[in-house]
Amino acid sequence: MRSIWNGAISFGLVSIPIKLVNATESHSISFRQIHLADGGRIRYRKVCELDGEEVSGAEIGKGYEEADGSVIPITDEDLAQLPIATARTIEIMSFVPSEEIDPLQLDAAYYLAANGPTAAKPYTLLREALKRSRKVAIAKYALRGRERLGMLRVVDDVIAMHGLLWPDEIRAPEGVAPEVDVSVREAELDLADALMATLGEVEMASLHDDYREAVEAMITAKAGGAFEPSEAVVEPAGGQVIDLMAALEKSVRAAKESRGEGSPQAGPAEGARAQAPAEVTPIRRKAAAGRSAAAAPKAVGGKKSTSAAKKTASAASASGAGAAKKTTGTAASRSAGGAKAAKTTKTAKSTAKKAASGTTGKKTAAAAKKTTPAAPRKRASA
């Protein structure tokens, strides 16, 4: 890269020879002024107003115009003889944290390159000192006929210098802030934070100038004779009353969907809106629900009746089983020596078992009595 200024960095008693190189370049497309009638280029010629003759660059110098219109010539030699230390030196004055520099002061950026092998050691020393201190150097230097303020910092393995505007060149923001008192709710701040977190994730290297690319494509198309102008869709701005919360929620959803993250989770402010029903339930549906609730006790009553019937049947079964066991015991004691009595006893036990397994009590007891015959009476001995 071509240097635009040669000098030295003054770091205390250490002098570091350096070359100043532009760190930025402009990619903007420049246009020429032309005559609309025939397309001829419009040129500006430097003409002396006294004799009316065109003057070349070698014949042009500097001059300061006073209030009365008179001009005082100023030569490069006059500027070089000024009694200032920054004529060819970047003089470091102090080291401060980078947070103390207002970004409004930042101006042009330059790279400082070591000028010659002897400058390598002190250059590296200053670079490493800046790295370890995590501070920036504030310096003064002279460039293009004026003394300027600069900030030195480390970029990769190079010392970079940002031109700074003087503090009195920064205008106070008077009359810029809103003149009305506005209160911001916590829910709105939460949504703004969510939007900032979503939009803040971007690689700076991926950003590019869309306008310049569109202009270049238009120029190429017009040069080939295939340009077809299309009207750009411009959304109206200003004069619209919007719901700030709704706009923030929509912005968060759109930003996340564009990154393929799907629907965002409902935050503290939008949780209530997300849970709200989409349709309003008519009043007549509530009345119908009331009637259904009133009819419900009938079903409950039926359950109670069924439970009562089960309890009655269980009690009857238990009663029948008890009667069957009692009858069996009597029959067994009265027919100890007869085969017919044994058979009757076996039948009675079977009946009692069925009664215990859930057969209706009354029927079981009646069947047991009918099945068990009376034992034969013994005749009295003579």
C-alpha cells in the first residue's frame, strides 16, 4: 500500500519511524456531469479571475482570504517552519481506556507501518504495551495543513490510528430528543430486548452494499441495451398510529422465522395474548352447559340406586349362605348312619358354595330348604 505521510511516533524519549497508510477505501460509484442535449461531459476549468486564463496545477498555491477580500499567500515552506512538534511527529500524550473515547469523535482511519528495520523493535514494543494495558494512546499529529487529534490502538499485529475530531467540533444535541414525557413499560422493554437479541446475531463480514450492487447491475444492463426499469415497492412511512407491543411481537416472530428458529416462545408480555382464545363463546352455550350440569344429578342418583341394590343382594347372599350352613349341620347330625343323609349333606354344601359366590340370598335359602329332606325318626324301643 502506498504511504501518504512519513514521520515518527514520539513515545517519551523513544522515536519510532513510521509510514502512514490509508486503512479504508471507498467503493462508491462516481458519476460525471453531462450535457443532457448531446451527452457531452461538463468540465470545470481553473481560471484566474484577473486575467481570465486557465491555470495549471503547478501554478496554483494556497492563500488565506481575510474579511475584506484580500488574500495572504501561504506556502508549504511557511507551514513546515511552524514551531510545533507535530509537524512530522505523532506525539503520544497519554493512555486511556477505550471506553472514554466518544464514537462521535472518530474520523478517518490509518495503518502505521514501521519505516525501516531499525523501527521494528520500538514498533513492536509499543504494540505489545498497548495490548497488555488494554488501553489506547491519545496523540497529536499534523496532516494536510492542520494539527489533528488521533487515537492509536492495536488491530491484529498492526498499530492503527483513528483521526479524532476535537471536542469543540462535536455539536451538542440540543432540540433533538423528544420534547414530550414518555413512559416505557417493563413489558415493552422485555420485547425490545428479545428483538435486540435476535437481530444482534450477525456477522459483520457478511454485510454488503446492496445499493451499489443494484447500480452496477443497472449500468451493465443499460450498456447492453436490455435494461427494463421496475418500480420499487416503498412502504409509506410516518403518520401512522401503531400498537407498539403488537409491532414488537411481530418483529420478534419475523426475525426468528427468517433465521429458521420457528415460532418464538411467548415472553412475559405476550404470554397472556398467546393464551387468549381466538373466538368468543356465545352466551347461549353457557346456558346449555348449565342445563347439562342440572341434569347430571340424575346419573349420580342412578349410581346410588345401583350401589344400594348391590348392598341388598350382598346381604341376602350372606343370609342365604348362613341358613344353608345351619341346615347342613342339622342334616349331618341326624343322618350319621344313612347313605341318603350323606348324599343330602353333599348337595347342601354345594348349594351353600353357590350361595357364597353371589347367588341371590332368598332363592338360595329356599332351594337349600327344599333340597334337604327331614331325617327319619327313630322308633322307640318297646
